[in-house]
Amino acid sequence: MTEAKVRPAHWLQVDSLDIDAQGVARRPDGKVVFIDGALPGEWVRANVHRKKNNWEQASLIEVHEESAQRVRPRCPHFGLHEGACGGCKMQHLHVGAQVAIKQRVLEDNLWHLGKVRADTMLRAIEGPAWGYRWRARFSVRHVRKKGAVLVGFHERKSRYVADIRECHVVPPGVSDLLLPLRALIGSMDAIETCPQIELACGDEVTALVLRHLEPLGEGDLQKLRDFTLRHPRVQWWLQPKGPDTAHAMEGDARQLSYSLPEFGITMPFRPTDFTQVNPHINRVLVERAVRLLDAQRHERVIDWFCGLGNFTLPLATRAGSVLGIEGSEALVARSRENYHLNQGNASLAPTDFVARNLFEMTTQQLVEDGCADRWLVDPPREGAFALAKALADLHQNPALRGDTWRPPRRIVYVSCNPATLARDAGLLVHQAGYRCTAAGVVNMFPHTAHVESMAVFEKENAA
């Protein structure tokens, strides 16, 4: 008989990870301890720096029994030490384990918040773990004490900019620009008034949006032009105020775009537009969403929160007609432009775009927008509560529907927040007459705690 292992009382056993990638342990009295840097299955020693009645916050001091899933971080700037880069939270965990934990987060949220269990858990969508991040926002600071300009993400739990010289989650060509960008800003007259550089990679162009608080002099503008000569893929954009003021430097007419080759679609965009961070995963995500929706050539589809048409245009290659709905007239106009641009490259069904306040959706507006056989829903982090609530109200009050309106038979919901997905799923399943037939995660952001997911809902009774 094997003797039980005796461990010191101050050691903590980590049971799980929370949504912020902190290890979760419990003291003998049941008090929860969140430990930054600890992994499930480990026995650790931790330093508590915040105490509440029911929980404590702590930092990892020492690992006594290490998880088999702990790996050596690839980036030298990742860690728990002071000054460590805060761009990633999970580089110390094997990427396969990261996906499994995110899947558990999705399942737990669906059940605990929405009381919903999917009939089938979809295989996770995964892709490259490194060099995937084609969008980023780098802070820029002139640090007089260091005699240097820093360009990068913030330090962990700090407002200071991390002193990084390489980054492995952005494309290698972008990582190679970090030190040249530091030297560039350090040489400019505007060294104190350029707080941010926003990155947006297209298939052919890498856009860098320089936020500048004061007008740039001709000397600084020439330095930006010279930088482009040394790095031909770079396209400088200047942003004097809000995102709408961003514009490409005079004389650079190259177009920023990404492709969805499965559907023959090219999507032009501005570097300040919302587009998916990870183009490799986005292509697989769009393909799966379109396949799961399974629209037929005689059917009408509504794409709620359509953005620039990332799902709308691919859906138009499969459905009979599509309506894209977004909250901004300006964004709707851009979506319409993208539709007309692609008509010559792909066989697109009749498609229209309209603007609605989707956070104040009513049953009346839902009926006026007309019935559709299938819906694609892709909301921001706030979710689609008003839309789900209006659909539930129409289910419970058939008289509000009129003579011709009917609910969609299938809904594919793409989410960037498992909590709001779970909330809306609860409405759809328990109040709107749907069944959650499938759900799964999309590892859009490896090495971070961000959980992207999708779920499929089928109408229980089409009447």
C-alpha cells in the first residue's frame, strides 16, 4: 500500500483556470484563491496580495509539483515578473490545453448562465499558434529615464509600456519592425506627441496608423516616407483625432484587403475598421458558419451585425437572397460597396443592407424586416439580447407576428463573449422555442484568455 504524500499546509492545489487564465485553488475552509501563473493540477506556493470575504488574489511564488501541460514560453518578454509584457496570458500552457480550457469555459457558461446544453460539441477551430495576430494596438512612450522610446503592449497589470524587442504573436515581419519603429519615433520632432501605432495587416499591405496629437512637420513626414522606402510593405496612415480622421499618407494609393478564397471574395477595409484579428481562423470560421447555416438557393437569410460583409457576402454565394443589418449608415454604405466590388468575382444573390439600432430591437421592427429562413448573428461583446428578446416575445405572442411572418428555422450565432452568448441562448431555448443543436470554440486568440465561439439553434416547431 502506497503512503499518502504529505504536503506542507501552505501549499495550494490548483483545480482549474478561470476566464482570466488565473489558477483557481481552494483553502481547507473553502475560500477560493485566484493565482496568477498557476496551472490546473499543480501544487504551488503563492503570495496573497488582495483579500475579500470569499476569495483571495495571489501571485505565483513557486511550483512544487508541475503540470504536464506547462511549457516554456516562446517569447522572452512573457512572464510574471515586473515589466513582463501583458499581451499574452497563457504562453506557459500547451496550446492544446488552452483550447480544452476554453471549451470548458463555453460549456460552463452555457449551463450555469443559460441552463443550456448543446446536443453536440463541435470540434474546436484551431490554426497557427504564432504569427497569427494581424491586428494590434501598440502603445508608444518616450521614457526619459531609459533614454529610449518604447513601442509595444502594456506591462502586466500596469499602465506602463513593456520594453519589448520582439513579439511572436504578430507576423515575423511586424516583429522585425519593433526596433526600427522605436528608432524612427526617437528621431522625430514629435517624439512626445505620438502615443499609439495601430497595426492592420492585409494580404499585400501592412498598414501602420500613427496617432499624433499635434500636426506633423515636413521633416517628420519625410522620415515616415523614408521608413516606407526601407520597408516597402508598410503603408503609413495618419490619425490626428478620432478613428474617422485616419487617412493614408498622400501618394500611397495601395488598398488594404483580405480574401475569402473559398467563396471568391475580396474584402477591402480601413485599418481602423473592425475586422477579425486572425485571418487564418476567420477563413475557417466563415466556411463553417456558412456550412452550418446550410442556406439553399430558394431561401432568404438575414445577417445581423453584418459589419463590412464578412459573412454576408459568402452567404450571398449560397442563398437566394440576403439582408445585412448593421447599426451604422456609414458601415452599411461600406458593406454595399464591398458587395458591388465582388459581383464580378463571385455569383452573388440579390443582397441589401440596412441600418438598425440592434440594441433597441422591437417585435414590430423584427416583423417589418420580414421573415427569413435562416439567421446569422455576429454581435459585439454585449451580445444580441434585444434581438433574442424580440424573437422570444413573438414566439410567446403569435398575434404580434401578423399573417405572414414566421421565425427562422435555423440560427448560427457567432460570439466573442461566452457569457452573453449563454444569456441569449437561454432566451432562445427557454422562451423562443429553439434547441441548441451544436456549440464549440474558435481559438481566434491563442495564448490569451479570450474565448470566441459559435452555436447553432434549430426551431423546435416551425409553426
